[in-house]
Amino acid sequence: MDSSTLFGIATMAYILAMIIYIVYLAFKKPQIGIIATTITVIGFITQTFAILLRWKEFYDIGKMGILRAAPLTNLYESLVFFVWCLILGYLIIEFKYKNRSFGAFVTPIAGLALAFIDLTGMDKDIHPLVPALQSNWLLAHVMMSFIAYSTFALAFSTALMYLIIKTEKRTEPSYIFWTITMGIFIVILGAMGLDYLTYKVAIKNPDVLIKSFLFKASFFSNSTAVSLVSWIIAVAFIFLLWRYGYLLKKVISGFSLSPEILEEITYKSIAIGFPIFTLGGLIFGAIWADQAWGVYWSWDPKETWSLISWFAYAFFLHSRFLRGWKGKKIAIVAVVGFVLVIFTYLGVNLLLSGLHSYGSME
Amino acid sequence: MEKEKDKGFIDKIWDFFASIRLAIVVFASLALTSIIGTVLEQNADPERNLRLLAKLFGKSAAPSLFNIFESLGFMDMYHSWWFVTILMLFAANLIICSIDRLPKILKVVKDPIKPLSEDRFKGFGIKKEFVLNGGPEKTKGVVSEAIKKVTGFNLSEVKEESGYQLYSQKGNYTRLGVYITHFSILVILLGAVIGIFFGFKGFLNLPEGKTYSVAFSRTGSMSQTQEFERILNAVEASAGNLQNASKLLGIDENSLRTMMRKFGIFPLGFSIRCDMFNVDFYSKSDMPKAYRSWLSVTKDGKEVIKKIIEVNEPLKYEGITFYQSSYGLVPGGVENGIFRFRAISKDGKSEEINARFGGSFTLPGTTLTAKIEDFSPALGFDQATNRPFTYAKQMNNPAVLISFFEGGNRKFGGWVLMRYPETWSLPDGYTLEFVGVWGSQYTGLQVRKDPGVWIVYLGCFAMAIGLFIAFFMSHRRIWVRLVDERHNTRVIIGASANKNKQAFERKIDTLVSHLTKTKEGGK
């Protein structure tokens, strides 16, 4: 059995777990919850083996030593590792807080990340390391960055749930904020899925993706009619989400999750992720850049965007400690922080060029 | 009167720099301007940004927008005066904020823990109360031992009216973690500033077989004027010795240094030579596996270091580091390069052969003459017509077209490819290996001298420690009252932790169950 078969099984397990978690929320039967957890654990174990197997496959091909064969070298592998961290983080939370409702929110993120891999037709082949990546810093830098990203993702989902529960009126800024953020998320993902379904191409490099395919099936279509309809649908969708968002509130309020627990998980995730991100993402990245290129900081887009994300989370921590910000205000900061992280991770590689072009979908 | 007014003004400035509002404004402006800096390509060809602006805002608006952005310094914004000013404001804010808060925190850190009055026990986040058999005199030892065993605290005690109060704290110094983190940011900024003022960042494109004793700055005026050439030649002729070079030029050493600075020529203080450069590819693909330069350093006529550098393996000498950063073909390099072959005869005897482009050589032990007719740095064959063509400018797949003559008649010939041994064998069992073209490529070295980098590393190290303390360690305090209650003891515990309260509470719970169990055991 090779690693891709195991990855396939893990993906199916997560999607199945997502459905069962939602069923569990609807019926609140403990047995269903146990089944959901069991399937998630099975998916997690399978994925762990898949990652280790890919590591070995990479080691056999690359012949560069075990530390330089870590499967963290391209967008596909890093997304897989991100999902792995996210599920691990979730399982820890489920165990600590003895609450399964949250699973219905985390497993979809895992599922979406894995779906994103297939929707964009990302290259899944193992490629040997280019010279710039042949360093032992690769393992520490990338692994810690993704551990931090997944804690930020957890904070994002709890903060979003917090906003959904706590907002009352449609005219409230926090309510408008979460409906629009969530709406844009879904619209972008939907548009990318549509691109893939229309063109059925595996994207080889970001330039081609941006110029020829990104949103070409919808917003940037050559046909004015298609483009216009796409924009109307997108705006209408966000409007409907805004109009009927309170239904989601009813669903989530049905979970046995108090806003206090959500706020606590948001803070704790960030408090764990922030130092890891600072050390592994920024400091180790700078040391590595210093070794490879002779500049520890060159203001390239990837570095600059990670610094911006870092500012956002530093702001989160300071406003909480110094100003005693609580509740909705700080939840918005956590959501914005993760949007910046996503841009740092995907947007920079896909939309902006820089020294870090090795992370692209080549 | 005058003095008081004066003080008020200074206080106002102080408050301004210590304010969180300034911090927020600085954070936001750093973030927002940085975003613009990642969209506009920095230090790029104006054409590229013009095209980008045209794409975003339309063709007609692009030129004027470009001019606006350029005059504001956005084309090299991270080095513009206003961005540096924001960074300095950030540093000032950090320093003054820290000084402002430090006395209060130091008091908490340094002051010894004191016993609390009875009513203060009500307000604790972690509060426990239970009764033990025996009076306080008897239970005191059991309780303090249990606390020591479970939490590791060394307790102080004080006699009270109706019993005792035990109290202790741990990790009071962890409150300084935040300040270590903030301080480390300043250390990093200091290191960066030292690097900017006393360091050098440049490059050197070093052809195979050439020696240089200078590097070039990217910002210097690189126009290859006659004067530039004259100075460079003089410096290289005297192997980097500026005293001799200034004599050659007939000027004094100081004005030579000034001129070198003007032209962006940086004296290394030693000489560096590229003995060879090579790109390794993964098997037959065009995917690079390693870029390698064989470098040797000469100081005062003596060779001091020889090292093969790679992308993650730079060479360092006298505080100057050479990084492998690019490579390319030297103009006219093929015509001037040496084509290296290894001829292996049927009986296994091998011999090295050097030849020039267009030149001929005799195959050892035969009467065959080989003539180099053509060369391609990256030879490919068109799939449809099978015609040879050059598919890249770099040496991805070097190949020579050789014709073999005997007595003036062309016998056979064809392309010999460096990366394909199957093209090396000649019809009669002879092997002619194409080893490479020496002297045709240059290695692109990034040259850096940064005396501030160790300060930056030190700052990073301090930041890691500071963050660990700030996020994963906490200041924990405990107060325990032992109150006499008709020959039994009422134990009242109040405890606090500034971080991760739950973990501390779990410890206290363990302590309580431990104590109440011994009570039952004692019955």
C-alpha cells in the first residue's frame, strides 16, 4: 500500500466523521458521538501512517538523509500536515473539554482543506528537493509554522462560533462582519471549485493559474453575461447569509458550548500558537534565510505577510491583557488574524511573487 | 510656575509615547504600508510596476499613479525615510511603555509575599475550605509538608489569633517574561541598525579561473565608465592592496577609498578565486540538485582557505560571507573556455585532453583527429523533426559537435553530451568523455559583511526565552489559614496564578484530596 491510498482513506474518514458529527448535533445521542470520534481517530491514525510512509518514500527517492526527507516541501504536503495538526488539536480539545459539538466545526475545515487540494488539482507527486530547500531548518521551520497555523485555525473557528452565538441584531457591526467574512470564504471556494470543474486542469504553476484559470469560469469570464451573473449570485449569497444568518445561531446555540468556553479555547489556541509561530515561523525562517541567502530579513512578500499576521496576533494578546478587551471585539481580531494567515500561506504563493516561490504549486 | 508648565509638556510627550493608542497607530500603519510594499514590486524595473498599476487601475491612470508612488518612496519603501521613521516610533513606543510599567511590575516581582487579612480570602479565584482532625499545632506540619510535596512551595508562616497562616509564592520572576520579549525586539532592531551602518551587502560574479579582491554594491553607480574600469584594474593588479593601487593610479589612498565607495566597489582585504562551478541535476531531469562553487581564498599571497560552497553552505572569512546565489555564462566564455575531455582507449588507458572551441586534437593512440565544430549549453532534439536545438541559456545539457578526421577525410562525427555517457563511445570501442567547458561560467556570489548579525541572533534567542516565560510559566501564589475550631482545624486555602489557572487549581485539588484522605486514614 502506498501513501496516497492511505491519504485517500484518511480523507474519506474525515468527511464521514464530519457527517456523523453533524448527525450527532441533531440527535444528541452519545453513541453517535462516540462513533464520530472513533472514525476521526481512525482517520488520524491512517493519516499519521500515510505521512510516515510518504516520508520513507521521499527518503528512498531523495537520498539526502532522514531530516531532509520530511514531506513538507510543497503546497500539497503542507496542507496535509496542516490538516493533521488541526485534527490532533481538535482531539486534544475534545478530550480536555469532554465536548464533541465542536467537532462539527473542525472536521469541515479539515474536509475543506483536503477538498481544496482536489479542487485546484494540486500536484501530488514527490519531487526531490531543490538546492534552496536542502537544509535541516526545513523540518523545524515548516513544521512549527504549520503547528501554529493550525492553532490559529482552531482559534478562528471558535471565534467565529462565538460571534455567531453572541450577535443579536442584523445591523450590529459584528454580525455584518461574520456574515460577510463567511460569505466571501464560501464564494471564493465555490468559484475555485467551478474553475476546476469547467477546465479540469491540474494547475502546474501559479502564473498560469492566475492568468488563465482563476475565476475564469465565474467572475472573470470572457462572457460578460456569465461574469455578471456570477457577481450577482455572489452578492445575493452573501446577502442571504446576512439575512438568514441567525438560523445558524440557533443551530450553534443548540450545542452545549458556552461562549465562555469558546472564548477560552480561542485565547488558549493563540497563546500556544503565537510563541510557536514567532520562534518557528519568524525566527527560524530568518536564521535559515541568513544561511541560504545571506539576509535574515529582506521584506519579501512572504516575510512581510507573516509579520503582518504576527502583528495581528500580538495586537490580540495586547488588547486582551492591557485593555481587557473581551468578547466580540477580540473574536473579530482572531478571525481577521486567520484571514491574514491564509493570505500569508496561500495568497502570497498564488498572487504575489517572492523569494519563497518554491512553495508554489510547481 | 514656569518649571511646572515645562514638566507638564514633557509629561504629555511621555504619555504620548507610552500610550497604547500610539502602539495601535504604529502597528496599523506598519501593516498597511507593508501590504502596499508587497503588491508593488520592490527595487524592480519601472516597467513591471507600471504594468501592474495598469492592470489594477487602468492604462490611463497608471503613469501618474506610478509617479505618485515613486515620489513617496514606495518603489523601495522599506528603506524610505518615513518607513524607517515608523519603525523608530515603534521602538520608542516599546521603550517608553516598558519604562512606564516596569516599576510597578518590579515591585510585584521583588516584594516578598505577605500574609493576608481574613476578608481578603474571599476574593480568590481558587478557593478551598475543609476541616482536619486535631488543632492547628498538630495539623500545621502535615499541611505544610503536603503543600511542599504537591506544589514544591517553601512556606513562610505567621502565628495568628486563632491559629496560623502559611503563605508562599513561586515564579514571581516570570512576570518579567513580557519585558524580556519586548527588550529582545529592541536588541534585534539595534542589530539591524548596526548591520545597515557598518555592514556591506553586495555581490560578485566570479568567472571560473578568475580572482577578485573586491565585491560590488548593488546600490553603487554601476555604470561601467572608463574611470570605474581604471580603478578596478588598478586594485586588481595590486591584488587588493589599496596602497599599491593608489600608487599605480597616482592618487592618495584616501581619495581612492572615496572613489571606490562612490562606484560601489568594496575592498575585501583578501582575494577570492573560483576554481570551478558546477550544477548537478537530478538524474536526467532539468531539476537542479546542487549548485557548487569551488572557492579558494588568498591573503598576502598565501592560500588560506579552500571550500566548496552550496546554497545552504556559505564560505566565511574575516567576517565576510560568500553565499551561492546565482550563476550564468560569461559573455564570450565558450570561445575562451577550455573544453575538457577524457579519452579512454580500448585497453582502458585514459588521458586528459584540453581543447579550444574550433580547435582540433589527436586521439591518443590513433590517427584520428577530432575537431570541435559546434557547442550548445543545453542541447535538445525537436520531437517532430529530431533536429538539434538549444533550449536554455544556462548549461543545462552541454554538448559539443565533434567531427573525426583521418588523413584529412571526415570519417564520422556527432553530438557528444556531457550528461549522456551513451554518446561518448566512438565506433571502434574508443571512449571520448566530454568532461565540461572550464572558464565559460561564472558563479554569482552574494557577499555580505554584517557585524550586527550576532546581536540579531542574540535578540532572537532572548525573544525565544522571553516568550517561553511569558506564555508557559506563571506566577503562582498560595495562602493557607489554619483556624482552630474546637480541637479541629478549619483549613482555608486561597490561591492565584496569573496564567493557566486551571492547571494550578488541579494541583490544589490534588493537595486537598491528599490532605482529606490522610485525615480519614488517621481515624
